[in-house]
Amino acid sequence: MRRYSIFLLALFLTGGVAAEGPVFHLGKTPTDAEIQAIDTLADQDGKILPKGRGTAAEGGGIFALRCVVCHGLNGEGTDTPAGVAPMLIAEDKQGTEGIRHLHFATTLFSFIYRAMPMNEEKSLSEDQAYALAAFLLYRNGVIQEDEEMNAKSLPEVIMPNRDAWRPPPETSG
Amino acid sequence: MTDKNLGSRRRFLKGGAALGLTTAVVPAVRSQESSDGLSRSAYGVRSRYVTSKRIGDGGNNSDFESEYNTLSPIQNQVGIITPSALHFNSSHGASPPDIDPHEHELMIHGLVDRPLKFTMAELQRLPFISRIHFIECSANYPLPKDVTVQHTHGKTSCSEWTGVPLSLILNEAGVRSGAKWIVAEGADRDSHSKSIPLQRALDSCFVAYGQNGGPLRPHQGYPLRLMVPGAGGFSHVKWLRRIKVVDKPYLTPSERFNELHGPKSVITFPSGGQQLLERGYYTISGLAWSGAGRIQSVEVSTDGGRKWQPASINGPVLPVAHTRFSLAWNWNGKETTIMSRCTDDVGQVQPTAVEFARSRGVSVDKVLSREVRRQGHWNLVFPWKIASDGQVQHHYWV
């Protein structure tokens, strides 16, 4: 389905402009501050991670206060009228259930930091998000109890499912 | 009689005839408000005899205000266009954000020469395309407790989407070499995001503001969503607010599923929970679709899969869109199982349970297991059993 590219080329040719430059000159330039404010999703290399740190012990306390109401006292997942939330602490520390299916720890951190708790999104501090990530990674057998998670150590965690990532056919890797 | 009385009688009789009444009672036909606060003349409503509706898909989060993920009532649908009000939605059950289109912007940044932010007005000044496409949740699979086809297959709908090719917008920004992916993000509370291969973005994606002739509905992403034809629903990021051009996928939680949905079909009439009240002639009807292209053919079996007949295709056959099929059928009143199977124009055939089990290396009774469902799009041939009393129910392989 290259018809959009052909359309574009036709447009460029009739307009007499180079195919590589802008044609319509609509849209404004965002400021660096605007971009930085919105650019919060962590990449798999961890180049976009906020400052902060946390440990499993700290995370356990936060989990009990903010997370068990939906995810269950032991992170087993719940099916209550308040909502259904997935299991977060797998019984099988060798399998790929729950967060053990993720390929990168940055995925886990970003989701907690930006999307949790449900209906209270973006209410966790950076430290709290790192602590919760550390807690879940520890309880799922991925890191040691005393390993601090921060912007440097988090992307270095090798998730158990790292090698299972299969890129779609139109990408080379 | 005075002129006034005569006039009143005429109005009375006209009103009665228009309403098809045979009694002398004229109901108060005052202009009623629809839920938008507009009169029915300004914004039409359905007949009060039409009650088909979306239902919650159960077991998904709600935000305590009775919003839920919804299933489309495809058992009631005719044609291929899902009425906008009945289009399914899936977003953890959260309410759609209330976005003022005058405030909303789409930002393009990352590996580009010129980061840009577009207002909705600017986007609507750009060249547009219009495409009829289905959207299907990658978790559109049946569960043992399901009854109707709305339960088993209701996380799919089909609309005409209107918007701007992403290749055009990315060219305005100037994609830098080394770019291989984009990450699209929405303005919803949980900032839903998805990585899309750049090649797919350039070849087929567009940012849509139109749905079936009007603006997107809030549940479908008002005022802007990304369209990724053929990919799972979570790729079609709603309430789209930014696209970042990057070199590697960011791997948001749903990144396992990037493959385009394969060929899938289901009979919507007769289907689960319905009942055929007598033997005789029926027009079997259903929908077929494929994320890879057009539907090439549909077959129907009315004897449990022993014999297959070609179904008629009724209506447009469009790439990556629902396609309506039908089959004339004389039901002899005896218990039987009916099912459909489709082939798309790249040669993929919708698998039966046996074929699917063989290809995945599992036993047939595992085709509905959680482990199999987690592997990706579930598109098996789906049988309905019709009992001798005409009751229709699903016919799982156990």
C-alpha cells in the first residue's frame, strides 16, 4: 500500500518543491520545555527515566497502601466490583506469567509511574514508582531484595523474557 | 362545525394516520429531547422498538461511574458499518477524557528535523483520506461462559474513518535517518502508548478525526486517533496527542502483539442465545474480515463441518474491512451445527480448531486455554449448535 507515498510525490512534483522538505507549512514548533513535559515514556535503554530511587522494602509499604485494594493482598489479582486488576506476583518464578512476560523493566516502571493506580494516575512520586518497580521485580524473582532501582540500574535489569521479543516482519530488529 | 373544529379534526386524523393508529386516541407528540439536549428533529433517535445496545465485557476495570469496556451487538447488525453509537470500545473501562478540540494538539517529535505541533483546525486543513476499516481488539476471543455472538465476537466494529496520512505529517516534520519506529501516545489518564514500525506508519497509517461522516465519538478517541489498519485495537491509539519518531520500540505493556489480524469470520444469524421458532427457509448471515487485505471467499457448513458451500458476499468487499456474507438455508428442524470459514486475498485461510491446534502444537481441548489466547489474535472457525427446538448455542471443543 504505497499509494500515500505516490500521492505525496505527485503533490511534490506539481508543487515544484523538493520531496524531502515540508509542503504545507502548517503546525508550530513546540518549545523544548513542551517536549520535555510530554516526553515521559521510558525507552528500553532507559535514556528517558526520571531522577529517583527506591528499594523493594520501601515498595512493599507503598504496595500495601495503594495497590492491594485492586491487585490483592498478595498481588494475586482480583475480580471485585471495584475492578479487575491483573496478578502481579507470580507463583511460578520461572515462568512468564504476570510481569515476568515483560521484555524490559523500563516498561514496568513507566506503566506504574504514568498509569497507576487506576483513577489516581500520576499521583506517585518518582521514588515511589522506583520502589514499587523494585518490589515487584524482587517478589517475582528478577532482582535481589536489596537492589536499589534508579535511572541507572533499572534499564540494566535483564527481564527473564528478554529473548522472547519478536519484532514484526517490517523491522529488522 | 366551526372552521376551528374542522381544522382540529383534520389534524387529529392526519396525526392518527401518520402514526398508524386505528383508535381515536392521539398520543401527545411533543418534541422530546435526546440525551444531547437536542430535539429529535435536530438529532435523530431510533424507534422505541429498537433496543440493541452495547454491553460490558465483564471482568474489566470500571472507574466507578458505570463506564465499562463494551461489546458491539453484532447479532443485530446488518450491512458492514457499525452504527457509531454501538462501536465497541476497550480502554480499561475508563471514561473517555473530555477533550476540548480547540485546546487539543498533536505533537510530532523525536528523530525529526522539525518537531511540530498541530491544532485540530490545522489537521483538518491538510489533505485527507477516507477508509472503511474494522478495528478488532486482540483479545476478541470467546470464553466458556459466553452466550451470544456479542460476547464471543463483540470486540470488533467497522466504520468509515477520515483523516490525514501519517506519511504526509511525518514528511512535514522530516524523518531522520536511523528512525525505525514511532511511539504513539494518547491523552487519556493512563497515557496509553504503542510502538508502531515506521514502515507500517508510512505505508498505511493515518490520523483520523472522522467516524462515519461525523467527528470521532469520545469512546472512539475524540477528537483524534491513530489508525493502523489490520493491527490490534490497542495500536489505534485514541485521544492521540503525540507521535515520537524513534530508533527502537519502546515496548509498552502490550507490545507482544504486533502482527496484523488474520482471516476471521462468524455467523451472526442464527447465533448464540437466539432461537429458530420453526423449520423452513432462513438466510444465514455473518461477517468476515482480515487484517491482511480483502476477503476473497467465505464458506458455510450447515452439517457440522462435513460439507462446505460457498457463501454469497453481500455488499462491498474492501481491504481490512468487515465483509457481509450470507447463505440460503432450509432448516429441516433437526439438530445440527453451522459455521463459517473465510479466506483472504493473500491466501490465508481461517483455521478450524483441529488445524489451529496442530499449528500451535497443542491438543484441541486447549484452543480456548488462557495460554493459547495470550499468544495472539484468536480467529478460529466458530460453530453454533442448533438444537431441534431451535435454540442456538456455542459448540466448544472440550
